[in-house]
Amino acid sequence: MKDMNRDLWLLCKQDYMTQSELDRQVNLLNTLLYHTESWPNFCQAHEILDINRRKIIRKPHLMQGILKEREMKAFVFVNNLN
């Protein structure tokens, strides 16, 4: 797994954590998020509403193609199914 470049807020019940404890917690969070942020999981939890063509797109390969475009078209929405 490659090193993630993200900001994480880590709230603990302890007043103080050593650097090694903090690094361990951040690594565990990155591991957890790495598996949940995959394309198949994203496509399972979302759909794309294309108002221009009056379509609901749920196929992962079509969703990935639309989301990887540089400029999104007007009236194309990503809807969370949760």
C-alpha cells in the first residue's frame, strides 16, 4: 500500500500519545480507508444521475469513465445510496 497524502483527525480519550502510538493509529486508519475507498465499493454505494440523457448509471465501468473526465457536464450528479 502506498503512503497516503491526506489529513486525518485523530481523537483519543488519552491526554497524551507517543509518536509511535500516533503513527500506529494513523497506519491503521489508512489501512481501513484504503479498503473502503476502492472503486468497486464506491460504485456499489453511489449512482450517477444524468439529467441531460434522463438516465441513472449504475454500471461501475461507465461510472468510472464519467468521473475520470476532466470537466463534468452540467446536470450530472453523483448520488449516494446510503
